[in-house]
Amino acid sequence: MEKCIVIGAGNAGRPVAKLLNHIGVFVTLYDKKKYEEFTPRRQKLLDVLVDEGINLDLGLDEPDIDGYDAIYLAPTIPESAPIRMEAQKQAKTIITRKMISQIIDDILDMDKIGITGSFGKTTTTTMVTKIFEAAGYNVYQCSSMKQNLVSEALVNDIINGEYKGADIAILELPHGTLGLIGEIKLKMGLITNLIPEHLSEFGGSMQRYVDRKSIIMETSDTLIANCQCGDILTNKREDTIYYNMINSFSEDVDLDNYAPSFTGRVEQNKYIISYNDTETEINLKTVANYNYENLTAAIACSLTYGLSIDDVKRGIESFESVGGRMEYLGKFNGIDAYYDASYGQSIRQALESIKDENIIIVFGSVDSTTTRDKAESGKIVGDYADMVIATGYVEITDSLDMNRAFELLDAIDNDEVIKMAVCDVDEAAQLAIKHAKEGDIIVHLGAGASNSYQQVKDKYLKGLTEGSKLYADK
């Protein structure tokens, strides 16, 4: 393969173009959209491609594929699209997920641990990394903390040589990344949980979503999964190693058919892990209950790989909250502020340990590039909050729709909750400081703390800081 045209300048096309260019292929990236039709954020990403030597062919109704011996077609291009038929007619080499995965495998020539699931991927990836580092490994890690699109972050790391010198790779594998490089060979695969999420990207089908996550089952030498996944996974692996975290938020799981080899529980604010007829207490500094489930997953992964429980303890001792996961930002006029990305069912585990406090929620939008159920988040947050200030702006899509905020607030059943709607997070944070009393807790919730981590955090901190000055003498 010497020359390749990549069709589609979206989340699949960009990393493929960068990867092929990195290995010496002449690459042209085509998209029907004109440069100015992309958002400013996407324009910056396209500018990087040009700087790396990739040719952009934008704004044309049809691509000219003559002169290329290979073609990559983004997954969003229908099977019946004329471009697919033309590529077959011209006998072009079709770049597949298997081929992209093989390129990654050849470059990351080391054991790889892949972590997927609906929630907890990033934190579990970080915990596993800390444990392996404590055991003396040189770890290459890639997660959404580097960039929301993990596949692009991974390719950027490859280009920059970030993986060199590592003897193990620990990779967060969201559904989009699995769709692109899901056939990489994993020493170990881990599924944290499976709940309805991102379904708008799968035509509303939970089955299609689960099928995407299940890709990891076929490429992993060893598979570890939450017992909660057992009945949901259509395909089964009899050798799956299951784990379970005992808590009041998980649905009933079939522990007979999916017997856990590792069981975590919390008793009197102490975390205990049970495995191989052994019980061990592990100290975890956290205010979010979901971190106990993440820890159970990380322990199952690490011990199954062959590390010791002492490695686990040393690694977790150095673990601090992952950015955007009940991240403590400090006191503002005597008010504790946290930054969290939770929405939907994960709200309960984020707030349960502080439920007896007076809580003011700054709720950034639940939506991102995925449209989500705002009413579900509203119903749940109403069980915990004394005040909810919801926003309508979505950073990752640069769009404002106040109906997002209204839909969430209208779903709050608790009449005692004070409800407000504003455009943006900085304004909401200022209002939170205005209405808070010393000893209250302010928590940001919403997907922006994950997919636009720094941008939303900066706004949130700006609002908290300015609010502290404005209302210092209230």
C-alpha cells in the first residue's frame, strides 16, 4: 500500500489517516463538508493533519479515487453507497478494522490490557496503571483523560513515541475505539458493566451496543467481567472470570451462573476484597461509591495477571481521584466544591456518601455528541440535591439548547428542590456560591467533565472564584 484515500474526516477517518501517514503511506483525507463547515474544534484537528503532511480534499460532492491503491471508508458510510461500489469496481484494497488493529499490534509489541464498559473505564484504567507501576512495570497508558476520542489519543501517542520503553500497555477502549481498532490482540480484556448508554449511536438498540462491546471477548486471551454483564452478554465465554461489588445500587445478578472469583464489599467505611478463600482490607481514599466497584475490577485484573495483593495495596495508596470523578477542587467561601462527570444511574454512586449534606448541583448538559435521557438524570438528582442549577450549553458540539436544562429540571419530583436554568457552567457556579452557606457542598455533574474536561473545569473554576469574590460578605 503506497497511496490511500480516507473517506470521511470524522472521528474514524482522522486517526486512520494519521496512522497510515505515520507508517509511510501517502494519505488524502476526503470529506464532502467544506473546511468552514467544521466546528472550530474540528478545524484545529484538521490543521494538525495538514501539519503532519496529510492532504485534505474537502468540499467536493464526490471523491476522486483514481490513482490510489487503497481506500478507507468511515463506518457511517452506508454499504449501498456508490463510493463503496466504485472502490470494488476498481479493485481497491479496502482498509478494514482488522488491518488497522494489526498495525497497532505491530507497533505496540507488548502485553496489552484493554478495559471497556459503560461506566468506570477511565478510573479502572488509572487504578490498574497505578498497581502495575507499583509492581515495577514500565506502563504505557492511554485513556480518555488524554483526549475524549481515545483512538485519536492512541495514534497521537504512537506518532510521538509515548509507548517506547514500556513493557505493558493499559488501554481504555470505549465503543468508538473498539469499532476502529477492536481486533487488537489483548493479553487481558475487562468489561466493567453494561447499561443503556450511547444508544442514539446504535439506532436505540441495546443489543447493537452490547455487540460492539462484545468485540473485546474475541480478542482477549483472558476475559474478566462484572457479574452484572453475565445475562446481558449474548455470546458467552465459559472461561470468563467474574467479579462482583456488593452494593445497594446494582440490579440483582445471577451469582449462581456467574459465580464471582473476586467480591468486594464495604463494611463500616472499610473496603474488603474476598478471593481464593482470603479476605483483605484495602485503604481507598474516595468520596464516590463507584470507585469501590472500579477498585474491585482493578484487583481482579491485577491478581489474575499475576501481581500480588501487596502490589495492589501499594498502587492504590498512590491513587487519587481521576479528573472529573468527584475531583475535589477546594473550598470557596468555606464551601467544598467537587467536579464530576456523572449522569443517569451513576449519580447515585457519586452522591450517596454525601447525601446527608446540603448539596447544590451545577448540572452541565447530559448530552454530548450523544443524545441522552435528561429526565432520568433529573429524577435521580432530585433524591440528593437541595438546589439544581442546570445549563443548556454543550461544549463539545458548541451548541446551546435550553430545552436540555428544562427537561432535566422538569423531571425532578421533589418539590423542595430549588431549580434554576442558565446558559453556561460559569454562570451556574456563580449562582451556586451566591446561594450556598458555609458547610454546603457544590458538585458539578454532567458529561462535559469527561468529554470537554479542561474547558468545562476552567469555566466551573472561574464561576466559583468570581462568585467567591462577589458574595464574600453575604
